[in-house]
Amino acid sequence: MNRILKTTVIAAAVMSVAGVAQAREQINIVGSSTVYPFASFVAEEFGATTNYPTPVIESTGSGGGLRLFCNGVGEGTPDITNASRRMKPSEFERCESNGVTDITEVYIGSDGIAFAQSNENDAMPVTIEQIFLAVAQLVPVDGELVENPYTNWSQIDSSLPDRDIVIVGPPTTSGTRDAFEELVLEVASEKFEEYGGEAYSDIRTDGGWIDGGENDNLIVQRLTQDKTAFGVFGFSFLEENDDVLIGSTIDGVEATPESIASFDYPVARSMFFYVKNQHADDVPVMYDYAEMFASDMMLGSDGLLKDIGLILPTADALERVQSDLADRKQLTVDDLK
């Protein structure tokens, strides 16, 4: 074989191998621990019913997942990230600065943040303001903001039980933590004149609040062992563990699929996943997975994800989601404001 022909054959072989490498078939997904059970269900179904391998999903928390997702494009970066709250404009701008400039947002439904305890205790109804006073770093006392002095629920309100304040919740990387701070702390703080009408969301660090990690199942386990503690986590985990846990009503509203879907429950939030369209050539199979996730089979009125606790989107919302995904609709920072 002459040198030119030999070189051509080798080059063709290298290009062939590179082409195979480019068409990666296993999808890399990161993100929310709350979305994780739903994404895992879809991933298992995808692996079982297609000729593609089951996607790899890592539970990193919403914030952690978005950081990884926005690190750049190509090998070593995720194809999809799950989020139990919407991407922030600052996260979108970081994506853009790192070359992640073509993203499709997929809304998958709603969830509520449960405030729950062992069902061996009596039910304890709470208000947004009472939770705030139990959790915030600085609280109003006699017209001034001071380091949180409350160690017992009865110190906050005499109608509450004589019981130590122990609340196990998600860490700062979690979308559930972000939503809790926004929907509970910020909302409640604006009702106290001591904050001057400003939203306040700093969480105490003296032991009244304990970071329970990204795995909500570990928080559930903690509550079954420590009957004093309350936990903060997604409603689906309360529903899955209603044989051992009981949720508190918040402002008189019980967390139910109906109250969450209507957003009557004060701590209801929307959930999403984000697709990195710039990986379309290297990982085209990610769209097959995304379309299965957003299908009528999963998210329709009798969708399979309803059975594991997801509050499904309305028919009109699902139709828009499916259309946006089919069109690979490009997210803009204005969409997030």
C-alpha cells in the first residue's frame, strides 16, 4: 500500500472512530433532588423500552446542577439539568458567559414544600410567620432585630407546644432551599416593619436549623428517629411516607395535590428541566428522553408520574411544553424576569 493511500485509510479510520465517539448514546443528567425521583422513573422507562442505555442521573441539588450545566459545552458537562425552581437570570448569564447559549426550558409540573414531622406527634398547624420566627437568623424582638433567641416553639406563640425547635432542611445548593427562602422567609419578613419592607431570608446557624443534605430520604429517616424534629422537603416525599409522617397545615391550608396545583397552598412551586441544545449533534438521544418525559404517557391527565407524587401540568400547559420542546425553543433572559 503506498504512503498516500495508507495515510488516507488511517485518517478515515480515525474519523470513523471519532464519529462514533461523537454520537454518545448515554445521557448525562444532574440537578434537583426533588425532581430526581420523577427523572429516574423516566430514565428507567427509557432504558427499558428503547435501544439506548439508561441515562445517568446525579442528584446535586438545583443550584449545584445549574452550576455544572452552565460550566460550558462539550465533554464533561451535563446534557440536561433538573430544577425544583426556575433558573435565575444570574445563572442564565453565567451560562452565556461560558458559551452555553442555546437552552430549552421544560416545565414538568408543580410541587409543594412540606413542613412535616413524625406521625407519632399530634398535628401542629403553623403560619408562615411562625416558621419564619423559628428559622430566621435575625428576628424582631421589642422593635429591634436581634439574633434569634427562640429555642422552643412555645416561646414564639403560647398556642404552640413546649417543644425544642429542631428543623432539618435542604442545603444551600438545593432548589427546595431556594424556594423555601423565597416563599416562606421573604414573604413573612415583609410583614414585619422592622425589616423596612425589605425581604429577608438568612437562616439561623446556631443549631435550630440543620442542613440535611441533598437526599430528602435521609431527612425522612431523621424524622422517624427524632420525634422532636420537623423536616422541610418536597411534597412527594411526604406523600410517599404518609405511613410514618404527618404534614402541618400552613396558614390553614393542607398540602394536597389540589391545593398545590391551584397554588392555594402557600409553599407551592413549579419544577423544570433544562436541555443543552448545543449537545444535539453529540447526544441526539437526549431529545428522545426529553420527549418521553414530556409525553402524555408521563405528564398527561393520567400520566405515570402522577402515581409517584408529581402534580401534573394542565392540558394547555402540557401542550405548550410539548410544542416548545419540538421547536427547541430557545430560552432568553427576559423569559426569566
